[in-house]
Amino acid sequence: MINLTFKNRDGLNISASLHPSHNKQSDIYAIFAHCFTCGKNINAAKNIANQLANNGINILRFDFTGVGESQGSVEDAYFTSNVSDLVDAARFLNENYVAPSLLIGHSLGGTATLVAALELPSVKAVATIGAPAHTRHLLSTIGADTTKIADDGEHIVDFYGSRLTINQQFIDDLSTKHLGERLADLDKALLIMHSPIDETVSISHAGELFQLAQHPKSFVSLNKSDHLLSNKQDAAYVANLIFEWSTQYLEKIEAYDFPKSKPNEITASLDLDDTYLTRTSLGKHHLLVDEPKSIGGSNLGATPTQLLAASLASCTTITLSMYASRKKFDVLNISCKVTHETVNGQSQFNRAIELSGNLTQEQKVRMLAIANKCPIHKLLTHKNIVKSYLV
């Protein structure tokens, strides 16, 4: 287990624990959201996370704002802040590990995962455990006196050993319809787990969620489990269910043994003493790759982006040369200039091709069309997959 801290959008430090998969090749990441005021260290969260890591899923559990070891006060933590923290946790994984493809939520954390999943394209599946279908359910559960809050501005209640200060903003936030009909737009695989003897959140909530959701959706009755999954065997059962169910929706990385040496294999090696200077081997050929001095490099080699642009330019000229020779076009020289920029958030390569020789207009048009068929052009413009392995 790795203890981590990340900042949410409000600049508060959020305490988290990452359980790396026991299968070192796994690139599946999940987030576990705890129940109201429980914290990431509740037994259910730890037991489920440990079991999922054993099964091959990397899982992050964290304390919501104002709970456990995270910064902020409980009075300032609302359902909407829970959802925001979940989205920020997903951003943290995306920036530092791999974007999560699975969300797991317990009780109110389950409702929060359903709302957060609507904002997270990387998430392919959501599993809830004893989740309420609407947030206003919590108002009756904690016994908040709305009349007292209206008169005094707040009401202190005891909830599972915690003293909570409930104010009007808290009431208003829980009274908002955060989910409801929006669940029909989830467009993710959904697993709803609920105990028929749950005294905190009745099983009728599971039925309501199931009716609102679109397929693919599944429901599993947790038989004699209590709301907090206090029995370790129940938590292990839930974790195994989630794993077996989710594997049909989540892509797993295949095991791959790299050979010790391979002809034309591309390798790159960097000593941290050299900052960014990287020695690259392309079979029998060697070159240096670096970054400009403006961002801390030594400018002793081309940048990775320049090399990518060079690949496009050189592949274009070689492809056109092969075509011109085969068609016996009157071409003396082919040059290609490539620039790179970001337009509306999208990477864009601009390619200027100059043909020297005696070509008809029809031949020039044909050469431009062939340029768009060069292998690197196809590689850059088609959907590609990059799989990473620790070896």
C-alpha cells in the first residue's frame, strides 16, 4: 500500500491510499468512495481494496474533504464536494498513473460515484454497495431538525459516533436532485449490490436505481450482510463479485516478455545527472534527444516532438519517391517541411511538400493523395494503442 496526498480543486490536501495490483502488469485502476463520514480506513474499504488488489486491480481509496486525514471541516463538506473530490481523484490518477476505468461506491459514496461517472469518460463501469437512490434520504437518516436549523442556523447531531454540525447549506445540498433521471444517461456498465436486511438504506433504493438505469446493469442481493459490511467475508465476497463482473467491461493488459535483444529495437536511456539528455538507439544507429534550455534541457539534440515531425517528413518523401519511381514521373527532388502546433486543444501537424521536376497538374494532385497514405501519416491519424510494461 502506498500513502499519497493530492490536492482537490479548492487547494485542500486529500489523504489517499493506493493498493497496487499484485499483478504488476495490470493497467486497470479503480477508485473506492467511502460512506458518509466513514473515511477511507473503514474496514469495508480496506478489505475490498486488499481483495481487489489481490485479484489484479489497482485501487485508490481516499478521505473526502473534511473527513479522516483530509483537510477541510465536516461543516464545509457536502455531497457536491464529494463528487468534486471523486473527479479530482480521477484527475490525479490520470496525471500520475492511469485514468480510472472503474468506480466503486459504498452507501452515499455509491451515489456520489454515479454522479461523478457522468463526468468521467475513462470510467467504463460503476459498482455501488448499499447506495441510496437520492441524497435527501440522508436527512432522515441523520435526524436533522430542519426547524431548529431554520431558527438557529445549525443543528448538532450524533451520527455513528461523530458529532456533526448541520447547517442550511448542507440541507439544501442534500435536497437537490443530483441523480434521478440523469442515471439514464450514465452509459456505463452498472452493478448494484444491496442487502435485503440493510437498516440504514432500505433495499427499495436499489430497486429505484435499477429501474432508472439503462443496460448493461446487474443487481446482486448481499443476503445477510449489514450496511457497513462489517464481516470481512462479506467484503471479500463483494470484492470478488466486482472483479468477476467488471472483467467483461475493462481492458486488461496482456503479459508480454520482452526479449533481451531484438533487431531494429528502439531504446532510450537517460541518466538523471544529464537532466533530459537521452541517448537513443535505433538498431545500429544512435542519436541524442534533448529539450531546449528554456525548460531545463541542454539543447544537445532534437526534441521528441521534432523527431515525430521528422518521421512524418521523411516517411512522406520516401513514400513519394517510391511512387514517383514506379509511375516514372519526372521528379528530380522532393522536400517536405513539417510544423507542429496545438489548435483548439488538438495536436496538429502541418506538412508542406515541394516537388521539383516536370509534373502535370493531375500528377501533382495524385502525389498529394499518396502523401496522405504514407505509413507515418496513417499512424498519426488513426486510433492507436500504447501499452506500457514494467520490466
